[in-house]
Amino acid sequence: MDPTPPQVACFEAGIKFGSLYHQFAGTPVSPDSAGSLARAMEEAIENQPYCESVTVSVRTEALQAAIEDADAEYTELTGRFLEVEMVIEYDGVTVETSMSMDGDYPLMEVDDLRD
Amino acid sequence: MDPTPPQVACFEAGIKFGSLYHQFAGTPVSPDSAGSLARAMEEAIENQPYCESVTVSVRTEALQAAIEDADAEYTELTGRFLEVEMVIEYDGVTVETSMSMDGDYPLMEVDDLRD
Amino acid sequence: MDPTPPQVACFEAGIKFGSLYHQFAGTPVSPDSAGSLARAMEEAIENQPYCESVTVSVRTEALQAAIEDADAEYTELTGRFLEVEMVIEYDGVTVETSMSMDGDYPLMEVDDLRD
Amino acid sequence: MDPTPPQVACFEAGIKFGSLYHQFAGTPVSPDSAGSLARAMEEAIENQPYCESVTVSVRTEALQAAIEDADAEYTELTGRFLEVEMVIEYDGVTVETSMSMDGDYPLMEVDDLRD
């Protein structure tokens, strides 16, 4: 059957998460450049339809530790350096979603849905 | 409130679409290389959780026309050269989704949901 | 035979250009979000070895025109919306490179080399 | 001063390496899907100007080990799972380049240049 508005709202939320992750994964990142990357990720994805707000925080300690472990000066962006919150609004439905670490895996979840 | 299984299934479907699109957008592509790219896109995204099948077709005529218009030998992958179908299964729910052109915009949609 | 320092400097310059282009091509972009994306591109690539400076300018008129042509609110980043200058220093060699439009094609070039 | 043909050939070689790496870094990959991804990488980059041949090998043991360490079924593509060889020809100059692991870092190098 056809999807309901809450289901489409969740589909749209998922699109934004997949976009954010796979557009920016692999970007060279260091503690000094993490802030500008986080801002660009937020503003880029907020362009997409139904996307009310995106908040990206870099997990600076995890990032610094990874760089030191590799005896390097920067590393590549991957999910374990990120915490993301996103609000999607579609046809009267509000979806709150987030990505945070579940053990070693960056888990994307629908935290709350209101219609 | 917490999402229902059909809503989570739609969220998961969206993640796969955003991933597929933004991982591969910008890839150099020509009619000769379109087939290997389509296969790689399918198999890459089928790795993701709950993703039963991905089918990617390149719109070869649109691709050829864009390359000729630019007097070039290849171009960069973007949504208007693609048709995608995907089946997601999550907790007993099956979601069928697709991406195809709606005018000039590559529209991602939930076509059918069964639980 | 083995490459000379000026040749390696040019190789390193090319790596940065390919990285910048293919990491960020496809990013959703609008006039409002172009500035944060340009800053993130600069700071991300400046992390890479031997990269002294990166300057990214968005061609706002071309961007605005593309968005209006498509009757849209944003588009995807591609080379025709960018002008980029980069300075690479490797083993006493300075390479100045740029990307700008040559007709419809974003041409990456070595503008000057000093050792 | 202006670059010589061997220097431009090295610049072009670098572009291809940066493109290959940053276009495909972050792609979901498993031992089963590694082959189609490697073929797509080769054929995509061979579209670019002056690129005679690209050979991508996936380091299957390192990939399998990373997946098992994370108790996962797939991981994201990064340089430590790849070996790449590339031949560039520009204005009578042939450049052979490769990427392979130097400790923990995927090192891109000019191996040989002939004019």
C-alpha cells in the first residue's frame, strides 16, 4: 500500500542521514578543521527538502586519539568522530533523528515522531 | 513517540538512497563504464543492513546526450542518469522504493509498503 | 627514472585537486550555504601533506542561475561553480595551481613552479 | 616558470589518484562486493584525460580482518584496503604511479617516469 505521511517523513529523514554520511565520509579532518567541516555539513544538508535543522558535533577526543594512534596530523572523517541530530518536517509530521555511537558502530535512529 | 516498524523500515530505506546517491555522485562516467559503476553501486549498498536488493539502471540515452552536448568523452554521475529500485526488509515489513526523474529532479519515493 | 622534486611537487599538487573535487562534488549547495562549504573545502585539503594554502571561491552568479533554471532552491556542487587556487611546497619547490572554467570544463592547471 | 611536460604529466597523475581515493572512500565494502567496486574504480578513472590504465586490487585479508575485528558484515572503503597502479601518458611522457601501504598510511608515489 501507499506510505502514510509519518512513513514518508521517516523516509525523508533517512535520505538526509545517508546523504550527510556518504557525502562527507573520507574528508581529511583534524581538530583545527573539524569546526568548519561540521558547519558545512549542517548547512549543506539543510538545503534538502523537509530538513528543518541539522546539528553536527565532532567528537574531538576520539578524533585526537585516532590521529595520535596513527602518529599522523589528520585523519579521514568517519562516523565514529560524529554526533548528529536532525529534525525533519513533512506534511505536519515532525521526526527527530540522531546518529551516535553504539559500541563501534555509528547508529542512525528515529528518536521521536510527532504528528 | 517511538517509531513503528513500518516507519523504521522507511527510515532505513531512505538511508540507503541517500548513501547510494551521495557516495557515487560525481563519479566520472561514460556509456562504456556505466555498467561496472551500476554493478558496484548495487553491490555496495546491498551490504547495508536490511537491504534486500538494489537495481541500478543507467539512462544511457540521457548520458550520451549530455556527453555530446558538452563535446566531451565522459561526464560526472548525477541523478538524471539513473533509475534505481530498492527493496528493504525490516522486522517483517517490506518497503519498495525507487528513484526516477520527475521533470528535472531525481525523485526518491516509497512505492509500496507491506507488513 | 625516478621523479625529480619538481615532478613530485606537481604530483602532490594534482592529488590535492583530485581530492578536493571528488570529495565535495555532489554536495547540496545554495548561495546561502556556499560560504561554509568553501571554508570547509579549504581547511580540509590544507590538512594534506605539502599543502600550504587553498582558496575556494564559489561562482555565485553561475550557481544562482543554475538554481533558477531548474526552478529549484539548491543544486549539487560541480566544478563550474568553483574557482580554486592552491599552493604546494615540496622539498624547496613551490607550485601554484588553479582550477577555473575553460569553456564548459573546469580545467586544473599548474600556473607557476619555482625551485 | 611554466611547467614542463613531465611536470604536467605528474600533475595529471596526482589528479587521478586524488579523484580515485576521495570519490570512493567511505563506500560500503565486503569481500563479496570488493570485486565489482574495484572494476568500477578502474573504469571510472580511466575515463579521465591522459589516463591509460588503472589497476585496483583489494587487500582481501586486511578487509576481512577489519570486518571480523568490528564483528560486522561489511566496512567502509579506505586506503588500507587498496593497492592501485596507474599509467598516465601526457605529451610523450609516461608516468607510472602506485598507491600501497607505507606502515599505516596509504602512500601514493611516482614509481617511474619516461619521456
